[in-house]
Amino acid sequence: MTLPTLSARSHRIQPFHVMALLARARELEAHGRDIVHMEIGEPDFPTAEPVRIAGEQALTQGHTGYLPAAGLPALRAAIAGHYRSRYGLAIDPGRILITPGASGALVVALAMLADPGRNVLLPDPGYPCNRNFVELVDAVPRAVRVDAGTDYQLTPGLAADACDDRTAAMLVGSPGNPTGTLASAADLQGLAALAQRRHIGLIVDEIYHGLHYGADPAQALEHAPDATVVNSFSKYFGMTGWRLGWMVVPRDWAPVAEKLMQNLFISASTPAQYAALACFDEKALEIFESRRAAFRQRRDFLLPALRSLGFHIPGDPAGAFYLYADVSSLCDDSFAFAEDLLEQAGVAVTPGLDFERTAPQRHLRFAYTTDTSRLAEALERIRGFLAAGS
Amino acid sequence: MTLPTLSARSHRIQPFHVMALLARARELEAHGRDIVHMEIGEPDFPTAEPVRIAGEQALTQGHTGYLPAAGLPALRAAIAGHYRSRYGLAIDPGRILITPGASGALVVALAMLADPGRNVLLPDPGYPCNRNFVELVDAVPRAVRVDAGTDYQLTPGLAADACDDRTAAMLVGSPGNPTGTLASAADLQGLAALAQRRHIGLIVDEIYHGLHYGADPAQALEHAPDATVVNSFSKYFGMTGWRLGWMVVPRDWAPVAEKLMQNLFISASTPAQYAALACFDEKALEIFESRRAAFRQRRDFLLPALRSLGFHIPGDPAGAFYLYADVSSLCDDSFAFAEDLLEQAGVAVTPGLDFERTAPQRHLRFAYTTDTSRLAEALERIRGFLAAGS
């Protein structure tokens, strides 16, 4: 029997290319090969014990029913408290909505802001799902080339040049994926001013906030107070598989976001929301900070070592857990390079193809989501791989 | 400062009208009033103990990381096993994808099938979120009036009349919300034939499957094998707040659904997926069946009692936990009636306005998600309310 034709967006949305590499890595492992995984965008630490225990208690206490669409009031208040204690900002909890992961927040943000045919500016390279949230609502992702010259961040100048009358919003990430770079306070202020001038939305993805290894990153809600800010319990708070995030929207938009959430999600996971309450306890925050120190140590180890092997990593990526390397002095095609590196050396990395349209063949992303001894092993293998090839 | 203009769909998507009633009910309760809740679309039973304990164990064992986008392989296999044991159907687990609630499945189904400007047939009355999943992807919800004459189900004849060249899909529910009625095998076969002939999608929402109180309901995968079937662990399996569902798609579409899920959700909740494995154990199934018996008892108690009070409920709604009553012999405006019933008698019900466009003012939905003694109390109050008003 013939099936109906699928939507055009079904064809425009691409799977992640790294999935094929990941499948091959699993295959090699099934055959007994040892693989160092540097392709994974997930902390290798399990959910911190106080949070896990809070989740277990939530279940024991029977917190298994629906919650209000906007989220557990106590959790919205706790997040407001976090903005106060960490950033010195007073954010009305009524502006904070709890979402099924940052993914849910991005669906809501784009659904609120982008009509079909309008365009959304996205820095290129960037998080591959972002363009597909734009595709979901049939808006047009407009990749704006960013490079080391602007720390891979979308600057007000680049954004102003890329804007036109059909632009509905800009979506930036800080710290960014795949580059680990931060937006400056001046960038955020400039983007906010541009958004105001052009009457367009500004969405700032802060899901790696908290994971930074130098000066404190600028907080969008301070420098762009009307931005729609997306965050997550996945990365800094270590709750990936629980699927919990949040968004902060301008006060007037909170009822709009809430009605979208009622309709699209009903509510975010109840056990996860109760567990997340524990994320803001002293004990949990200490664990998160010790993990941040571990990530910093890994970055400090990996960055110079990769550079000494010929990987060109501009600037000093100061956040998230990624290094984005220009490999054009080592190969012509980073995808083939990643395949060979996996097959021959047992090291899995993510090719630029998943992150950018401009020069994907020149780039690779290394995630330092594995411990230093494994990173050392990977470096040894890469050294051998490069020596064999040259 | 002026905020940017929101998308047109932000205005088209309506909040649930029952939310205002619910807020008022909470207010009354805060002032000490006792309210009988018959507006809630959620079983009053907590998650069954074997499932809850499996969730706690999953956490203890550290199952807190991301899972594959398509879901935990063991859970996909367990669901295939359920189709085999309960319906005698062999479903390839590769066609089963685990989603964040049935809500997630409906987003994926509509994103796969409906391009902007195309229309999707929906029975009216129906589940209010359905038209908004259609709005999300800027397709056009086309309400097709159904009534007691077809058991409130979209028949092949009604659907054929409503189809045009812009129709992308039909979305039906069995058992249906708000009516609790079932699609017949002949209906499903006819809709499948129409879908085939017109080259359009057929989505069948079976989230209340398992909750039926007469003859076994027809299973869409038997009578419409190429339908996209949406299901959930929320209702029969009692896991509402965990946010877990699944979808079954034609084999060729599984990679498409999977790439959409990778991008839009990353994956469904990990603790929830491990917990759900326990849903198919003998012990858990016994609990679900005893709850089904309790729902049946409530329905058998409530249905004749409401009729004797003058609520017109056609047919014998045989599934879910809803009765949809025509109240036109009792009032002119069901919304005002629901408000008065709440204020004066302390009984909360859902007005037709949330479910239909054709004759919302004539209808009310009663949910029997509270125990028989509370239903008896509600009936007593309604009796008094009607007597006072007449």
C-alpha cells in the first residue's frame, strides 16, 4: 500500500550525522573494541545524590499526578531565588515557566514568536536542533556565519546586517554549543537594542550557564531584560534524562507561554520537578561546583594538548564542555577524518556537519564529558593516528 | 518598552476555559468550601505500587541519563508484547516510538503529516488540544460535527464529505474525550480505506484504550494497519505526571518520527521509561484491571442517576471516564450553568466550550475520576441545585 506524502518539513529536518558514527561506535564496542567517547553532549556524572534522593522521595510520597502547566509553584520560586542569589537579579516567579527540557522551552519560544515564512537568525556554527525548532513552525532558519573574530557569537553588527523585514527573532546560545564561547554583556545589550529597534524577538539559550571556567558569564536577564531566556536542569544541574528545563519570558507573555504549554505538554514531569527542588540546596550546589571544577581541569588539560597536535582552537573556550577545532591543516574532510579516527583509533568525535553550513568539512567538536585519564588515552590514540597518516 | 508582535498562532490557540473554573474552585476551597471535582481528566488513583517502586529502583540504579530518541529498547519490546498478548497483533518494535506523553506523539504525528495551510479533520466535539497541535504546525483544524447518531465518532461517510484536496490527515480518538464513545471496527476500516483512497494520514488516539466497560474496543492497528496510533501510560496505566506515551507508525516512517524526536525532545524521561517496564507485569495489570472495574462501577452508578436528573446522555458511553451530557433542557448556557453549579452547589464540571464549536452551550462533561461516595454527594448537590433553580 502507498503511504501518504509526508510534510515538507519532514524532509527539511535532518537527523544528526553523529548518530551514524555513534551506531558504528556501538558496533565496534559490541565486537570488543574500546572506544573513547568524545562525541557525547551529556555530563558523565550521574544525577547528584541529593537530587536523586529527592526524586525517590517524591515517588514514595505519591507525587505522580499532573502539575499546573506553568510548573510547580515552589520550583518557580526556587528558580527565582537562584537568579537572586547567583546573579543578584529579582525575577518575578510568574515569568518563569517549567518545561519538558530546554527542548520544550524552545518549541514554545519559537511557536510564540515565528509565523510561517518569517526568518530566525541563528549563529552558524550552532546547536543543530535550533534550526529544526524553527522548521517545526515553518519559519526559515537564517544561518549567520560567526567565527573566531567574534568568539563564535552573534554580534549586534552581524545580526543587524542579517535582519530584514521578515525577521521574527534571533536565537543565540551562551555558553555556546559547539564552541563553548560566551556572549559578552555588550553583545547582549546590543542584541536587545536591535530587537527593540526592529521589533523582533531575542531568545537566549543559557542551558550551559553555570559551566564556565573563567570570569562569570553575562546573564541575559541583566543585559537584555526582555529576552526570552531558555535554561535546563540537564547540564550544570546534571539531570539530563529527567527532561526538565525552564524559560523566563516577559511578564505579558507568561499567559501566552502557559496556554501553549497546557496544549502542547499538559505539564512537565512531576517527579522531576520535585527532584529539582533539591538542586538549590547547599549540598547539591557544592556537588555541582565540584563537577564544574572537574570540567575546568579537563578543559585545561585537553585544550593545549589538542593544539599541540595541530588542532586549531581559536580563543580560550570558557564554558560548556566542548572544544570546536579547525582541522583544515590536518585533513580535507572532517567527516571522513572522524570516521577514520573512530575505525582506526577508537576515538569518537562529532563532525562539523552537525553544527554548521559554512565550513563543516573544516571542523570537529570534542566533548570533554569523560574523565582525564580517558582524555589522555584519546590524545595518545589521536597522536598515533596522525603519525600513521602523515 | 514595546514587545515584538507574537505569532498569529499565539492568538489562535485558546486556553482551556475550564482553567478559570478550576482557579475559582481552588479559591473556594481556600476559603473552606468543599468542592466535588468532576472536571478533572486524570484518574484519582496514584501510580500503581509496582510501577512506582520500579521508578524508585531506576533512580537508585542511576538510570538518569539520556536514552535513545526512539526509546528504551526493552520498553518498545514490552509494548509490542502488549499488542501481542492483549490484541493478538504482531507489531514490529521498530514501529513503536516512546514519546513524552501522548502530547509528544501528537506533535510528531502532525509535524510529519501536515504542511501549513492544509487541513486536518477532527470530530467535534473532541479533545481540545488536538486542534492546537494542528495550529502549532499552521495547518487548519477542520471540525467535523459528530453527534449521537454516529456515537460521536467520525464515520467514513462524514469524513469523506469533509475531505478536500487540501486535507492532510484525520485525527480521531477511541475511546473519545469528552464523550467516552468507541470507534467501531467498521469505522476504522472505512477511515483507513478513505485515507488510502485520498492519500491522507489517519491518526488514531487510543490513550483511553484499556478503559472500556463493555465489549472489547476495536484496535486501530488491526483494522487500519497503516494508521499512526498514539497511546499513553497516563490513563489506563496510571502514570499521568510521569509524562510518557508512545506512537506506532508505518515502518517506513519510523526513521522520520525518530529524527523529529531527536530534534524536538532528545528523548522521553528515563526514570519514567524504566518505571513503565513494570506496567506489563502480572501484578501491575491486576491493579489496572481492578481500577477499570472501579471506573465501570462509577459509570454504572452515575449514568442513570444523571439521566434521572434530566441530563440527556445518548447511547451508553463505553470507555474513558467521561459522560458528555446535553443540558439544553436544563439551561440555555452550559458555561453559566457550570459557573453557578460551582458557586452554589460546589460541584466542578467542564463546559462544552472546551470541546466543541457547534453547540458548546448545550453540553457539559462529567468526569468520574472521583469515588462513588463523592459522586453520590455531587448528585445530591446537583439535585438540590436544580430544584432551587426551577
